[in-house]
Amino acid sequence: MKNLLSLEKLPVADIEKILRDAAVLKRERTRVDRKPLAGQTWALLFSKSSTRTRVSFEVGIRELGGDAFFLNANDIQLGRGEPIKDTARVLGRMVHGAVIRTYAQNDIEEFAEFSKIPTINALTDDEHPCQILADIFTFKELRGPIAGKVVVFIGDGACNVPRSWIFAAAKLNFELRIAAPKKFQPSAQILKRAGGKIICTDNLEKAAQGADVLYTDVWVSMGKESEAAERMKVLAKYQINEKVIHLAKSGALVMHCLPAYRGKEIDEDVFEANAETIFTQAENRLHVQKSILNWAVS
Ligand code: CP
Ligand code: NVA
């Protein structure tokens, strides 16, 4: 039994296994003899909105032979102040695994410790490991190995998605450049913890030169809504548009974890021109998370 709480703590060998098995699960999606979750019931416990993560986990768990139910954290006693560790001990005696989307990273770590069942991070304020594993899977599928390549993240460089990219870069040996205003760059402490080749700059034009991937995420992450007006102003220049694409390598992938806000972090025409890549990225959440579930119960 294993937990996926962060990319920071996930060994390279496990990343490689998850990505390898995801390719098989994608190719052989209709095979009915792979049911590693047969007889199991999994809880999806979410404190924030979700389309892709919720649907891909619900479908994925069922395709692997298990059953899943969704709990909005506000609908259960957790929302009225019952401690995480008590919620975890109750669920741990009833269900076989948990997929959790919440705010504090510490809450998911506490849940895993007290529930003693496989626990998967479906996004916290700190990390979004399932997303970045699916993104790397998508890159490999479309362009081959990611080692030695240049991934450029543009926008809010201090949120969960770039942070998981930071930990992936050091482990998988690619260069990560983060183009963000100073205020939205990752902390020196995170960069030190990760190691690897990571460049942070507020110069978007310089960062985008020769990129293999241009990647972005929303300017206003869930939980940061009160900062929306300031973020719109400070991040206004950090958009993927035609001008930025011309600086990247020809054939560079444009990726977005979604949901996308056109005219903000990405230009409408650029989004639609790259929709095939972006929605393949979304679909791959399903295949990669099935692989994560299979890994977690083995
Ligand atoms: N990218 C992503 O995690 O999407 P959802 O918030 O819709 O799950
Ligand atoms: N950084 C975004 C990711 C959404 C999938 C957020 O946390 O809202």
C-alpha cells in the first residue's frame, strides 16, 4: 500500500513505473481482466471545485473494478469542525482508499497517517502531483523523452502546479524556467529543496527562447479569489500568445492544466490552435490516475 501525497516525496522509479503502466492502460483501456480495485470502495473527499480530477478518478476507479463515492467536505462533519484525524480514522475503517482535494498539504499528510489507507493528493495549495504526472505522460506521448528538454511555465509561479513541476524537473532531468513577476515566483527554500536546473525570471521573452513546452495555469488559484484584482494587474503580461510562441522552438507544445481563462493566462486563438494537445492532456488524467491507483494498491 502506498500514498501519493506529493511529487517531492515520490521516488523516480515510482514515477517511471506509473508513466510506463499508464501507456499500457491507455492502449488497452477496454480490457476487462484488469481489476486491481475489485471489491474496494474509495472515497473522493473534496473541499474545492473540480471537473477533470473528480470525473477522471470516479471513472478510473470504476474501470479498475472498484466503487467510488464523492464527499463534499462541507457536507460532512469535517465542515463543522470535526478534526481531520478523526475523519481519517472513521474512513480508514470503512473504505479502501481516499482521493483528497484540499487546502493545506499538512491536512492530507495527517489524513494519510491516521487513516492508514492509500491516500492520493488530488490538489492542495502546495502540489498537484496527478496533474504533472499526466502532463509529463502527454509530453512523452507527443514528443518522446522529456530529459534535456526545456519547459517554460508562465504565470503564477508560486502556486501548486509550478511547484509540482519544480520537483519533477530535478527528478527527471529537464530544465524548468518560471516566468513570473517577482511576487509570484517560488520561494528560494522550495528551489533549494528541489535542486535541479530551475531558472526563475520576470523576463518572459528571455524565458520563452527555445522552449520545448510553454505551459500555463490560472492566475487566480482556488482560495485566492480575494486577490483577484491585484493578480489580474500584476500578471497581465504573463500570457501565452502568438508573440511568445514565436520565441519558443518551432513545434513547441502549448499546454494548460485547465480550466482556462481566455484573454488572461492564454490568448483565445492560441488556446484553440492547441486544443488537441490541451484536451489530450485532460484525457490523460484518466489513464495516468488509473496507473497511480494500481500502483497505490500494489
Ligand atoms: N486540472 C484540474 O485539476 O482540473 P479540475 O480542477 O477540473 O479537477
Ligand atoms: N492552480 C490552480 C489549479 C487548478 C487545477 C488552482 O489551485 O486553482
